[in-house]
Amino acid sequence: MDGIDEQIIGILRTDGRASFSAVGRQVGLSTAATAARVRRLENDGVILGYQAVLDADIAETPNGLEAFIDVRLSQDRDSEAFLTWSATVPQIRDAVHVTGPYDYLLHVRVKDTAALNRLLRALKAEAGAAQTQTRLALRAIDGTAPHDR
């Protein structure tokens, strides 16, 4: 392994999806020469693989929590503004306007209780929720846990 190999590894650590031509331009090699070096590094076991790094709050995980959150908006909060905000939050799968003591029912999926807590705090601080009530999904009608579906 030489200095160029180390440069290639550094680039791939930052961007594992970088093309051979882009890497080659950065290290001063042709596309074919760069591809050959990367393949050699893979064959020699220096590069073991590539992975996607996901935002744990957004990515669905087998151990994630599925929940339903009733939301009562504060008097001064506009429903359309709430729906617009909700559409920007990846953990919120659905937001429906409902009758009864609450204004909206949210169907959410989060990584864990810490992520659920952050979402509840954001609902109050950013979305104008005056009150929330949360229920965790324990099993579906077919008897499976929510994360098994």
C-alpha cells in the first residue's frame, strides 16, 4: 500500500459512492487505474465493504417503536401550518384531522423512547401542540408486533 492507496481510502471513507473517475481526478490517476487499485484493495481485504450511514431517528429499525399521538393544538396555532410542519418530519407517517377532544391523530415510527421524547418535545416547541397523548402499538390485528410487519 502506498500514498495513493491511502489517498483513495481517505476519499472512500468520506464518500463511499464516489466514482472511480472522481477519485482518479483527485489522486491523479486514470479511471481504469483507480478502479484497478480499488479492486486490489478490496481483494487484499483492506476495503471490506461499503455501507450506508442512516439517521437513526429516521430509519426504520427492527426494534423501532410505532405509536399514535393525539395532538390538541394551542388556540393560536393554524391547522394548515401544523400539517405543513408535520409533512417535513420523516417520523410522522400520517397525520389526520379528527373529531373529539384532540385536533389530530399522528401515526409515527421512531427508533426508541429517546427519539419519541424528542418528537413530543418538537410537537410542543415547534408545531404548536398544547397537549399530546401517546399510545404505543403493541401488536397488529394479525398478532404480529408492529416491527414484524
